[in-house]
Amino acid sequence: MRVVIQENYDKMCKWAADYIAAKIKNHKEDRPFVLGLPTGSSPIGVYKELARQNQAGELSFANVVTFNMDEYLGLPHEHDQSYWYFMHDNFFDHLVDMKPENINILNGMTDSELPE
């Protein structure tokens, strides 16, 4: 594991966003770039910087597919406490070229049976 120490939260977010942006920009394969995204307050600054770069025309999400790994069971995506809502409010709604079909977030309203 590589540990990167920065002076403060804003500099760490900028470093992380620049790192992600470089990986996306350097991706030259025919298939989309796959990006796993966490939720919570820690990555919000990274999402803001990635969105800023996207809005400024410095970074494209047109060939990016995203996956989030968690969602609350029983919450529809419109609920303001769902991760779907969180990710759209804090990231996806601020991107100019993210394709909705490339956003993958678990369905909190799935009909599932828990094992006994």
C-alpha cells in the first residue's frame, strides 16, 4: 500500500482527483475506464475537484463506467439518505458528459430474501 501525506484535506483531495484524472486520461483501451467510488463525507472534496475539471473541459467522463458498492436496503433512490441520492447530489449531477447508463449503484428497493 502506498501512503500519501498532504498538508491538509483540500490538498489531499486535489492530489487524489489529479491522480484519478491522470488514470482516466491515460486510459487508451477500447473498453471504458472502470471507476469504483466510495460514499461518505471523506471523498466529497475529490468529487468536487473532479467535477470542476470536467466542467472546465479538462477531463471527460464520456468513457467512464462507475460502480458504487453500497446502498441502504429499503430506501428508494429519491430518498435523501440513499447513496444513489448522495452520489448524484455530490458528483454525478455536476458532470457534463457522464452517461446515466454508465452509473451503477445498487438498488435499495430490491426484493430480496435474507438467509435464515
